[in-house]
Amino acid sequence: MALDVDGKTIETTPMGFLADIGDWNERIAEVIAESEEINLTERHWDVVKYLRDEYINNAGNQPNTRSMVKAMAKKWNDRKVKAKTLYDLFPGDPSKQGGRIGGLPESRRKGGY
């Protein structure tokens, strides 16, 4: 599979994840999000940037939803953040869909929430 972004072909896996994390940029994120019918807001970007930071700067860590809830509650200074909050942003699963939009490899993590 591949994405056409501004005249450039970007290779993806059969599940829509980028084949090369180095190909990612915010325009590619917008194209992926649009294909998944997501209009990226500031909160979406916060999640995507958090996932990228964890993966790139924390030895390939791909946080589960529970960890994401804690991180976003702290970031947004909002103790009411729940898993539902993240699923409202990324209905296809916050860690997987957010990671795909963020140009990260598909998570191989099993179980958890």
C-alpha cells in the first residue's frame, strides 16, 4: 500500500502504518487522519506528539490507553480525562489509531487497556 501526499508516494504496511517512520511529517498525519475521518484538533495533536515522543525518546515505548489517560490528564490539567475521552478523539483505538496518524509502527503489545 501507499499514500500519495502532495505528489510524493509514501509506502505503508497493509494496515496503513508508515513503512518508514522517517517519512512522517504533519502533512502526512493530516492525510492519514482525513482518510480515517478524523479532523485533527489541538488535543489530537497532543496525543500524537505524546505517542511520538514516547516511541522516539523512550526506547520504542508504545503506551497503552491507561498510560495515555494519565499523561493527557496531566498535560491538559484535567482530572476528568478517562479512556472514553481518548476514544472520542480516536474511535479506532487511541494507541493504534493515534500511532498510525503519528507515523509510528504498528503496536505489537498484547492486552491491557
